[in-house]
Amino acid sequence: MGKVAETIRKFRVFISAAEASGDSHCAALISAFQKSSYDIEFVGVGGEKMAAAGCGLLESTTGRASMIYKAFRHVVHFYGLIRRIRRFLVQNEIDLVIVCDSPSFNIHVAKAAKKAGIKTVFYVAPQLWAWGGWRIRKLHRFCDKLCCLLPFEQEWFCERGVDTVFVGNPLVEGLAADLSSYSRTDARFDAANAVVALMPGSRAAEIESLWAPMQEIALRLKEKYPGSSFVTVAVDAERQQILESNQIEGFGCEYSTGAVSETARRADFALVASGSATLQVAAVGCPMVVMYQSSRILWHLFGRFIVKTKYLSLVNILAGKELVREFMPYFVSVEPIIEAVENLLEDKNALAGLSSELISLARPLRQGSASEHVAEIVLDMLNRC
């Protein structure tokens, strides 16, 4: 009888995402709960995918996602939203709070939950191992369970006293059970007719800083390889419209919305904005060069001193070496990037070897369904509320 009563109890969970990637992760998580017998109401902040999955939104946040120094224009709005969330958590019965990624925003949501006496699950670990390690104290205070997406993070955070579990990585879900099926042989590559994917990221600031130079690189490649073609993928129709409206003269590209991995499977090579997309590209064995733009002044004043990792892209961090060329930040000239891409396109053996290494790198990220794993953790915590 007690077990039956437990399964029919209604829970209310607040869930927070501030970017398109978090919106996708949270939508998949909400869908995973639908496989259980629990009656759970989700409310929170996020985007269209969360709303479609059944989350009641206090406000849509994903359209305002920005990057580092370009985020200040949104500071006033987000602090107003934090105050609204704080009031909501105090005035409503909430059993658990889940915050997904975007630590600069979500640490404030977790703090509000702590003050309201509500336990909090962090889904996606903040990259404290790369920079800002002092923030571990805040994580101690406001995080009751940390669900990380990279294998090495579990040990790193556990050693520092944070209850952490590696749940797998949702970015590689939906791919073939054996990633080796995506491996490319040297026969696949033909520089003269290469399909090159341009992936400038999903945040407005990334698109603003990377889309034009990626097109410039593409035009230079087209001069050398007239038979080459270009594809790009946007996270949604709004981002696709931004890309199309900022297409430079003389450039031609096939646009689509959807999964990064699907576009990468079609491509022979990719130019990728640094971030989680690099793991999706790696999982399907697509050779790549990683790019990231930044303020030259801020990088030299602060960035190069606070970043603690030898490499900056996730692929190279996981590999422990420069498996792929990374230009982070590259500042102004794209000439070194063009040279690196051309050198790779001319070396079929190197491309085939890189494809195989990328798949080997991504294979440990497969741990079943990350969403279902997190759902199990959350249900266990709810049962102990």
C-alpha cells in the first residue's frame, strides 16, 4: 500500500535552462519522466522545446543567451528574473529544483532554492576544472547532486566534496550503437569535391563573431577546390534566419535546422565553434578545426591567466593532446586557419586517422540514456523528500 501511495503522489519540480542546449537537455529529461508512473508537474524557465515537452514556463530565456563580455546587456533583465524566481520558489510548493548548464545564471537559481529550503540537482557540471575553481565553494553550498556529462568530471568534483555522478552524454544519444560505423577511410576523402560543414554555434554572440570569418574561409577553399560545397546547421528557425540574413556576397551554402551530428555525418570536414558541438562532430568521426573568437584586450588582460587547462576545446581536453587544431581565440586573421584546413584536406591518411581517433574519444561518453539516468536520480531524491 505504501508503495502504491508513493507512486501516485504528485510532485512539482522547478527546472531552469538559459540556453538552447539546456532547453534541449531539459526537454529530453522531462520526456524521460513520462516513462515512469509518477505524476510530476514541471514549471520553470527555458525555451520552446521544454514547453512542448510539458513544462509550464514562467518566461522564455533561451533567446537571450549570450557570451561572456557580450552578456552585460542582459544583466538587468536576468537579475529581475532571478528575483521573480526567488518569489515563486517561496510562494509555491516545490519539491525539487533542477538547473541545467549556464552556471552564471543558474547558481543564482540554486541559491534561491537553498534559501527556500529546496534541494537542487545540477545537470551539466560547470567547468570549474578549466577556470574559476574558487567557485567550488558555491557549488558545495547550493548543489545537492551534480550530474556531469564528461567522464573525468566525476572524480574531479568528488575529490572536492561534491556529490557527483557521470550520467553519460545526451549529445551522443540517438547515434548508432557502434560508433565505428561512422569511421571514414581514406577513400572517403576527396579535397576537390569536399563537403565542408560550418558550425558557428547557437548563441547570438558566437554567430556574430564566427559566421563571417567561417564564410571567408569557405570562399578561399572554394577558390582552390571549385567542386567543394558547404552546409550549415542552426538550432532553430530563428538562428537559421540570422545566418541567412548575414550571408556575405559570393558565398553559397545549404541551410538546415536540426542535429549537429546529422550535418556532420554528411560532411567530410567541419569548422566548429568551440563548445559541446565538437563532441557531436567527434562522435560521427568528422575531422574538424575548432574556432573561437574573443576580445583581444580581455583575453590578454584576464582570459589567458584564469584558464587553467593546456587546451581549450573539449575534444582536446578529453584527448589530453591537440587531437584537432584549435584556434582559440584567433582574433583577426583567418590565414592560419585556412592553411591548417588545406593541409588536412590534402592528406587523406591524416583525415582517416583523425576520424578513427575522434570516434575512440567519443565512445566512453556512451552510457545509455543520460536523460533516463538523471530521471532515476531525481525520482530517488523526490521519494526522500
